Amino acid sequence: MPRNIRGPFALAIVLVAALVLGACVPPAATTAPPAAPAATSVTAPTAAMTATAMLAPTAKMTATAMMTATAIMTATAPAMTATAVMTATPAMTTTAAATTTTGISLPSSIPNGATSGKIALLLPETKTARYETADRPLFEAKFKQLCPNCTILYSNANQDANQQLSQAQAALTNGAQVLVLDPVDSAAAGGIADAAKAQGVPVIAYDRLILNSTGVNFYISFDNQRVGELQAQSLVDRLTQLNIAKPQIVMINGSPTDNNAKLFKAGAHSVFDPLVSAGKLTIAKEYDTPDWSPDQAQTEMQQALTALGNKVDGVYAANDGTGGGAIAAMKAAGLSPLPPVTGQDAELAAIQRILTGDQYMTVYKAIRPEAETAAVLADYLLSKQTPPAAMLQGKTVNNTKMDVPSVLLTPVAVTKDIVASTIIADAFWTAQQLCTSAYAAVCSTLGIK
Ligand code: BGC
């Protein structure tokens, strides 16, 4: 097994043990969340909005009108056929196998799990490929396996926090008994979790933490500070390899309303800043990119190139979308060779750019265990049971109001040389998907088949 996927494998063992244990032991009584400790690593609320204020309709929308923007999907609807899911999902099967491609085992049913009910999945945007191609189909397939007769209300907020608020409100109005929420605005989403709690509806913070609320039951994500560290360290290592003395870099961070973006940025700065202080590296320009928009990232990079007379040795881009925008700007400005650029998400287009050398690295986050763990936790919440303690690895993350029980998965830095042993070995993408004619030669050199 490649060294860099041993972490996830070890986690798998813990999860298997936990779930086996959980199947044998009667569920423990639900414990109240710990009292609110002082805020630690997360930022203060950007908007002081009460739950009531948050839930006042911002647009003149009736619940019915709002629901038109929300796909109501029963688990037995035709859209959930294996074929539909397969088309949209990176190289992943929808069979009922208990073992995922990343080695994490999750149950195909939970003891005394729900046999009916309604939950809502609320995702933040569509500009980044992962949500519609991986998170949604993987979550839905797993939840359908656990509770074939349950209904999933699905919505995507298209990066609009107000729209997400309306969608959450509609889901509650329409009887959702659990919310699985990936917030557009981590701070504002605290109002959604407060409102859900007031109605006795538990909430899972999916991928991005929900801040400022005591209504968050679980948080499932990756070690996001580590994502930023991996990106920055890879860039520094590459610049050293290229023998560039005192390199000058540009930082393109993610959306300022996304708590993850803050963590990626903090992780990256923890690597860069000591080098800056030692006079070994310059961060010549740094941007926060509203909505994580690739177009905006391209504009930011154009501005940086103009201001710096094209003297850029490396680009820290927080994800593959923004990295793609930066690369487009540098190509348009005629930079050759392109300086190393980082990314995140292991998007197909990004892996192809890595094969051709346009992008230096990406961070691979195995979405299957993330989405499937969320589905398992949702089924525990729907059936009013407590998941086995070890499933949460005893971890909590503070959201300024409470310590949220958390599952944090391990991200992996991927450069050209380990695409085969990570992304392909894990079947995140198949060689066939990746190695289309333009990439066939490089795939064969790298042993990707
Ligand atoms: C996610 C990334 C994603 C970004 C933009 C972050 O919160 O963790 O995987 O690229 O949002 O949607």
C-alpha cells in the first residue's frame, strides 16, 4: 500500500472496529452537547444574525415557490438508478459492497435504523465539480442503501447564502427530520442550525463547519488545516527543486465565507510565513476569492501578473478550480514554462493538467468515505440513535458555541509520480477516464493503466 494512503487505511480499521462494536453493544444514551467553551481556532461571526432574523424570508417566496428550486427525491425515484449515479460519479460503483475503494468500511444497514423518514441534503455550489459528480450521488446511494423507503430532499445553493437559507427553510417546512448542510456561509449557517434545533431537527455540518450554533450534532470533513500545509509544502519543495533563490509567489485563497478556506489559508501560511520572516520567500500578492470562482481567480492572477511584470515563481491556489483560473491567466500572458501551481479536489481536468505539467499538484480528498459517513450519521440521527463512540474518533471541533463531535479524514498531496498509486489505485478516476488520446502517451510513461 502506498505510504500516503496508510493514514486513511488505519482510520478504516478504527471505523470497522467501531462499527462492529456498535452492532454488538446497545446504543448509549444520548448525551447533551458539552457546555459552550471559549472560542478557539475559528473566527468570530461575520454577521450577528439571530435565528429569527435569518429565517425571515429575504425574497418574497412562498414555501411552494421555494421548493421548486429544490429537487425532491425519494430513494426509489428513477433518477436514483445505478446508471444515473454511475454517469455522474468518478469511477465508482453503486453496488452494495461494504468496503469502499479507500478501505473504509461502513455498514450496509444499522441496527434498528430508520425504515422511513425524510432528510435534506443541502450543498453549496456547482462551479466546483465535486458536489454534483461525487458528494451528491455517493451520499444518496449510501443513504438509499440504509433506508430504501426514506426520502431525500436535495438542494444546491449555487453559492448564494440567501438561497441556501430559503432552501433550508423549505426543507424544514416540508418535514425534513435531519439536515445535512454544507454551508455557503459558515457563520450565517449558524442561524439555520439554530432554527433546526428549535424544531428538534438535528444537523450534520458536511465538509464545512457550521459556526456559532449549539445546533450542530456532527461535523464530517477532512483535516483542512493539513490541506493548506500540504499545498504550501509541496510548492516550497518544488521551488527548492527548481533552485529558485528567494522565490516570489502569489496566493489565491478560497471564499472568505467558507470556514474551510480560512483553514486552508492558515495551514498554508504556517508553512510560508517562517520562510517570509527569514527572507527566503516573498508573497507578492494574495487574494481571497469570492465564491471560489475560477473566473475571479483568473482575474486576480491577471492583476498580479500586471502588477509584478509577470515575475511569478509559483502560485498557491486553494483548489483546482482557482488553480485552473490562474493557469489560464498565465497562459494568456505567455508565461513559459508555467510556474508550479497547487490545487485541491483531484478534479479530472486538474489531474490531466498535472499529467501535462500545467499544474504541479492537487490534494486528493476521498469523497466516498466522507459522503458515506455522512449518510450513516444521518441514519443514526433519523433513527434517534447515538453512533458508536469510536466512529467519531473522540474528536471534536469548536464552532465558537460548542465542541462538535467530528470525523476528520486524511487528505493526500498528489503530484504526477503518484497519480497511479493514489487516484487510480483508489478508483477515484479510472485510467480510461483520465488517459484520453491527448494524455495517452504521458499515461503510458507514468504506468497509468
Ligand atoms: C471544499 C473544497 C472545494 C471548495 C470549493 C471547500 O469547502 O472543501 O473541496 O474545492 O470548498 O467548493
